[in-house]
Amino acid sequence: MDKWKRMTAWLAMAALVVFAILMVLSAAQFYAVSEAGETSAWARLLPIPFYLYAVGAIWWSLRRIAHGQGLAPAVARLLRRVGLSLLAGGVVEVLGLNLYSYLVTSRSLTDFDITAITISVVGFGLYSVAGLIERGIEMRDELDSFI
């Protein structure tokens, strides 16, 4: 096993540890909200599954790369999955949380979370870059067919 595969295997293990810790923390948050009985607290938990999926997709892709799958296709799929999940999580956090807060607590609709908007834009950017990588792979394959 060469140096890069070993490093990717370690990165995959680190991503798995982070994913496991986040799962435990998320379960604790869901439990705490269910015990508190406060209905408005559920809205804050809406984007968590999307963010967990993003971390899980990173682990899964690093694991596949460590086991020898091609780098470019794996990275393109990784960027597409992570991008979509971050975009969805950010949109749910911005729109879902703010709309819920507006309807339930009469909070202003102009109180947007800049962090969630940034996460959404980064997710869209990752999704777009994945499309460019996939297009580059297609072009390379087309050029290789001429040779």
C-alpha cells in the first residue's frame, strides 16, 4: 500500500470517528429536546440529518478511495453528495428555522443566520465543481477514444 492510500485510510478513519461522535451528540440533542417538551426547539434540529449525511459521505468516499477506487470519479461523487447535503441543510436552516420561528414566536423574518447562508452557498459551489469534474472526465474519455 503506497503512502497516499495509507494516508487516505487514516483520513477515512478520522472521518468515521468524527461521524460517530456527531451521531452521539445529535442523539443527545434529540433526546434533550424530547425531554424538554419545548416545541420550538425541534426547529433547530431540522438541518442536523443533512449535515450528518455530508460527514458520512466524506467518510464513505475516503474509504472507497483508500480501497483503490479511481480518485476523480470518487471525488466528483463526494463533492456532489456533500454539496447537495450542505445546500439542503443550509436552506432548511435558513428557511425552515426562520419560517418556523416567524410563525410560532412572531420573530422577524429578517433574522437570517449568515453561517447557514454561507454553508448553502459553499454546498452549491461544491455541487457545481462536481459537475465540472464529471465533464472533464467525459472529455478525457472522449479524447482517449481518439488515440
